[in-house]
Amino acid sequence: MSPRGLLLFLTAGVIWGTPYFFIALAIEEFSTASIVWIRVAIGSLVLLPLALSQKALVPALRQWRYVLAFAVLEMVIPWALITQAERSVSSSLAGLLITTVPFIAAFVIGVLGDRSAWHPLTVLGLVTGFAGVVALVGIDAFAGRIEILPVLMLLTAAVGYATAPIIADRKLHNTPTLGVITLSMILVTAIYTVPVAFTLPGDLAAMPSTEGIVAVIYLGVVASALGFIVFFALIKEIGPGRSTLITYVNVVVAILLGVVFLNEPLTPGFLVGFPLVVIGSYLASQRRGVYVRKKNRVTTATGEIGIPDHS
């Protein structure tokens, strides 16, 4: 990895490891719909002048169907589910379960026909990661420390995160990145306008604290607008497959912030499941040959696990 690639990798990893902490702060004073709407509305306002100046919005509008699909899977569904789930589970757990994105992406790519996803080590990674989630949920649920519904919400969000970049890579790779991100946030803002019209006035009935206001502003400017710009630059630098590995940095940041500033506990299930999820995601995301067995003979061809780069 080049020095620029490493810098982008670490920057994206840190930026996208922080939303779980700031969501935990924001949910104390804002509804789920309000948090998502404010986040994308601020992101849209930050990015729109840049997109217009670079004439990136019109090409994205021509591909609005795929942009809408990307926005729904990347923002509309995951951001609402993660925000709502954090009302019942810790920010650390939310960050950990989103770490399943790389091995979910590997599985999806395999289903779509990439035979490299069925390499024995990749399959081992999928099984190991799944075992980690089962251990995490099972141990803590048995001890009464965790609710199943929020976990399912977070895993559903992870599926969206794993699937959306595949759409972007296969259908939007010739569309300006800035235009895709900006139009996505504008569409999400429009989608959430109706529900937020019923919830935001109530949230603002009592003036939110400085902490709450700073949290939603951070989610819009840094975790959304800046985060996507850095992440798409990272994809161009090191490829979409390896870019998903920033989730390992994400979870470390999320755990540190949760434990240090929110006094979140490290449960037995967390301690058992965390290494299994990380190891499984690592194995499932690695570049390796396609595994094909014919008449007891194994042949290989170069391939990349994760999101294939067609650009």
C-alpha cells in the first residue's frame, strides 16, 4: 500500500469509527428520523456547492435509478437501523457487528457468480465470522445482556453496507463520485422529509444541549460528507475489496470511544466474538485465486474477494 493509500485507509477508518459514539450522544435528544435527516441535510449542503462547481451532479442525475438504489442500501436503511439499535445496545457492539461487512460482501459476490468467493480459506472466513456473531449474541443473550432485535437490525444494516458498493462499482463506476454522494444525500433528505416533519418539532420543543447539536453536526459534516469523499478516494487508490477492511479500524475506534467516554462494558460474549469476527472478515476479504475442482484437480485464476473493481 502506498503512503497515500495508507493515509486514506487510516483516515477513513477513524472517521467511520466515530459515528457510533456521536449517535449515542444524539439519541439522547433527537428521534431516529431527525438524526438521519439532519445528518444527510447537512451533508447535502456541504457537498452541493462542490458538486455543482465540478459539474458532477448532472451525470449522477442521468443514473438516478442506480444512485437511488445505492442511497437506500447505504444510507436510508442502515443509518436508521443503526441509530435505532443504539437505543438498546452499546455503541461498541454496534461497531463490532458492522465489522461483518467484509465477509457479507464476500458471500454476496460469491452468490453473484465470483467463484473466488468459494476458495476454501474464504469459506473458512465466512464460517468463522458467522461463528463469532453467534458466540457474541448467544453468550450475552443467554446472560441477559443483549436483545436480539437490535442485533438483527445491525446485521441488516451490515448487509446494506456490503451490497451498496457493489451497485456503485458495477453501475456507477463511470459516474463522478462527488455527484453520486451528493445526489444520494439529497434523495435521502427528501425521503426522510415526511417522517421528520412529525418528529423534529418535538425534538426542538426543548432546546437541545450543545453536546447534542455538536453530535448531529459532526455526523453530517465529518461522518457523512467528508467520510464518503475519503472512502471513495480510498477505493480508487487501493481497490474496493481491500477498502472494506477499514471496518477493523472502525471497530477499534468505536470500542475505545465507547469504553473510555461512555463507560460501556466489555462483556464475555464481546471478548469471545470480537476476535472471531475480525479473523473471519480478514480471511473472507483477502485477494486469492479462484478455487475450481475438476476430477480431483485444482486450478486457480487471479481474483479478488470483496467488491470487484470493474473500473
